[in-house]
Amino acid sequence: MAAAASGVAALPWPNAERATSSFSKSAHSQIRIPHRPFPIQTLRRSAFNPRCEIGAEKPVQTATSRSLRSSALELLKTSSADRYTKERSSVAVIGLNVHTAPVELREKLAIPEAQWSQAIGELCALNHIEEAAVLSTCNRMEIYVVALSQHRGVKEVTEWMSKVSGVPVSELSKHRILLYNEDATQHLFEVAAGLDSLVLGEGQILAQVKHVVKVGQGVPGFDRKISGLFKHAITVGKRVRTETNIASGSVSVSSAAVELALMKLPKPSYATARVLVIGAGKMGKLVIKHLVSKGCREMVIVNRSEERVAALREEFKDVEIIYKPLSDMLGSAAEADVVFTSTASETPLFLKEHVQMLPSVSPELGNRLFIDISVPRNVEPCVSDLETACVYNVDDLKEVVAAHKEDRLRKAMEAQKIITEELSKFEAWKDSLETVPTIKKFRAYAERIRACEVDKCLSKMGDDISKKQQKAIYDLSMGIVNKLLHGPMQHLRCDGSDNRSLSEILENMHALNRMFDLDTDTSVLEEKIRAKVERIQK
């Protein structure tokens, strides 16, 4: 789950400062785009090819160099780099999740919530990344981007992930999930709906997707396309939970953790097992809630402060809840049979030498159970080597999930119908963004002509014309223009209400641009390329 969800303070993002500084120095020099030479031999390479490395030596500002630089964008259109100005931005998701990578690898890439904004900024500083968002939970660490160049953008993001985590690119490539455009959109919709979760239909993932939007508000780089994608995913998640029964049964990692503990405990000891919960944040609270629903009436909670524990006592008045500070964690563990951990600590709380010193539990129970649902993990992996302890992490919850496999498949089919419907709506909205600049320019073009002709008409009619007549002329001109624009505008809009393909709509857009000379401004993509180059040159 999200690192900030628990009651234990999150430690700094490991390697972040070191990785950021090292990447910022080397990222641009690692990306070189081949090109064919121009006949103008004196033109500097960096002047006409914005994707190439910019030299460290700043050129002398002469009239000739300024002239060459001003014509660089024109030359771009005749170079091999021209393909970048014709390539549409791509939506991509790159990351690891519970289905593709073990927890040992996922915990190295986990990004605490406090670092999400910083991560977005670093990602959008890459050459080919326009927008970005980070979704980091106990089951996944996925980065969603809008890339100016699909393959180069993915390469840059993968290298960035390697830098901040210390995991080699080759290792990441073995386990990463990589999806583009409609597939990436469908994946996020399935995530928000709980279809991609370890526990089908879990409710907490939707709250985490909402939190991505909340954190991203106002952050440069969390812009229109990515923001729209996540907001639509929230709509999908709500519809699936409202219109299907996917949320019935065990629907969270916390509830599955409690069920796993019950599966591992001998049945006679259900009522007598001593329970310890480390962390009283969102995850810890859900663990407590499900323990109570299974009949647990006494437990010890270790947390940084007593405030949250006091609130839990008020909520569960029939349960005896004992508070212990973090300093008493090992002492409390010595008196517990089952230990649940759910904190945001970046380092293990229970080391092998700690657990080795704990007294044995009663013979009826066999071994002390550690149910660790934190990522990064709170219990050191080698604790499982001890004969007196059994350690389970989030990946071990698959045993609980397998017990409801048939029911999972049936519920997933119901939800997929909703996802398919919403996917069509979102793709139509996203595609319509391509024609927005042309629609605006075409309307402005028509308005200039209308206003000019009305002024000519009024000037010919002299000063004797009344306000009523002026309004009639104005209304007539507006009516004519709106009726003339209606047909072309309909053929530029893509709202999913007809069978027009995107290629047909884009053909109409290009035709209007040519016929009315609308495409006189530098394209949006060229502006983005120019901005990237200028930032690198500074």
C-alpha cells in the first residue's frame, strides 16, 4: 500500500538524492539520435537536431550563428528528425507489479508519497517525457507517462528507474510491465476497478488512484492527458463497484492477511492467540477491523503515538486495545503469537537477531507468525530461516486468493464490460484533443472574416442605421457563419457517437489546415522540442 498510509514515520527515499544528481549529469549525453548530414557544413549539429547532445561549450553569439539558429526549426522539417514532428504523443505505463516481480524487487523501487511530486518533476525533465504520474503501492510501482517519442521515452524512464533504485536495466526489463496507448489506458482502468489486484475488487487501490490525482494537482508535468486518464480511471472504479458485486468477500490486502493468519493457525487456538499489530495507519486500521470481524476481542497495537490508538478504542468499544510505544515493540512481540506489520519504514523493524532472542510460543501454536504486508518489508527476509518463526509477505496472499478463483473469473467478466465501454469513451476524448487547435483556429478565421464584412456593410449604410438594424445584421452574420461551420466542425469532433475513424477525422483536420492556411503557427510538438533544447542549453 502507499508508503505514507501507516502510523510509523516514513524514512527518506533511499538513493534519491544521489541518483537524481548523477542522472541529471549524464542523461542527455546517453541519448544520441542518428541523422543524415545537411549540405550546410558550417551548421552546428546541436542547432538543427534538438535530440542530440548539446555541447558543454557555449557558442559565440554572432549574427551568423543567430541566423543559423533561427532557421534550425525549418531545417528540422527536411531532416531525419522530421519524424518527431509527425509522431503523435504516446501514453505508456512502465513498472513492476505483484504479477510480474517479487516483493524483493518491488520494494527497491517503491517511492514514498512524499517523493511523488519530485519524481514527476525528474521524469518530465527527461528529453522525451511530456507528462508523468507515479502509482506506488504494496502491489505495484508503475509510472504513467505521455512520451513525445514512444521508444526513447520508455528507454529514458527505464534508465531513471534503474538510477533511483540501483537495479540494473537488464533486471528491470525481465520483470517490467510495458504497455502503450489503449493498452496502457485499459490497464489503469483494470487497476482502479480492482481487477489487477492480488485480491480481486480490493477497495484501497481506488483510494490510492484518487490520491495520485490529489497529489498531482498543481504539480508541473501532471497535465491534461495524464490527469484526464486518472480521473476517468476513478470513474471506472466507481462504476465497477456500484454495478457489480466485485467488492463482496475478501476485498483488501488487509482482509486477506487476516484470512491467511487464520489459515496458518491451528483451529483450537483461534480464540486464544495473542495478536500484535505494528502500525495504526490506514493498513493497520483495516487489519484491526478484519480481526474484530473474525472474533478477535483483545490485541496490542504498537504505534508512534497514542492518538490513533485512542480513536480505534472509540470505534471498537467492545474490544480491549492496548497501546504500546515503538520503544516497547520487541517486548510486545515477545508476548505475541501473531504479529501483523504495516508501517512505512524503509528499513526492517524485525531483524533475525531480534526474533532469535524472543521466547518460544506455546507448543499448540508451533511457531510465531509474522504477517508482513508492508513494502518495503518490515520483517527481514532471513527471519524465516529460524525454526521458531514463520514469515509471510504480500506475495504469500496468493494462497488466499486461489481459494476464490472461479468467483474471481465470473466477477472479472462483469467488470470488463464496463471497462470496455469506458475505454471507448476515454479514447474518443483523447483523440478529440488532436483537433482542438484546428477547431479554434478555424473559428477564429471565420470570425475575422465575419467581423470584417459586417464592418464594411455598416460603413456603407451610413450613420442613420438604428441599433435594431445593426443587431439584425450582426445576428444574420453569426447565423450564416455558425451554419457554415456546423458541418466541418462535426467532422472534426470525435465523441464516439458515430462510426468515423480517427484517421478520417485527422484527414479532415489536415484538409482544413491546407485549404484555409490554418497551419501557419509552429506546431505544438515543435514548440515542445524547442523548449527542451532551450532548457538543455541553459
